[in-house]
Amino acid sequence: MKQIGAAEFESEVQRSKEPVLVDFFTETCPPCRMMAPVLQEIETEAQGQLKVVKVDAAAEAELAVKYGIRAVPAFFAFSNGKCVGQTVGAKSKANMKKWFEDSVGANP
């Protein structure tokens, strides 16, 4: 799982050939820290069928504003460079996978 900033957002997310799960988080957010191992498992199990990237919403305020982040963790599903889904709050691995699958039509 890679942490990116505004400079990498276009190349890592919007130009990605595989679907991307973007995690907007902050270092001081306990639910954000709880989600990190869940997202790592999802990415590992997907074996290259999806990419997971993290964006520090506090450090990347411009991106956070652009995507309307009001609470973290906030998750966005991207497919073919477009945002196709979003959700907020900690979730179980099963619920996160189902949300992502429903959003992008993939099976992570």
C-alpha cells in the first residue's frame, strides 16, 4: 500500500490501468489506523487486480477539499480514472470488499 500526495494522484489513481481504492486518512485517527491492515489484506489478496493508495487528508488539504472530505477514514473507488464510489468510516474486510466490488464491478 503506497502513500501518495497531490503530485502523484493523477499518475497513481486517474491513469491507473487497474481499479484503485483511495484511503483518505489522518495520523491521529484511530479508525484510520484500524483500517490499515484490512486494506493491506485486501490489496494482497487481490494479487494485482486492484491498487490501494493512502492520502493524508491533513497534509493534502487541497485534495481533501476537492473530494469533499469531511470525516476520515474516507474511501473512494476509482475505475478507468473516474470516481465510481465513496464511503466513510471503518468497515470489516468483507464489507469493504463488497463496497469496492459493487462500486467498480470487480472482484477484489
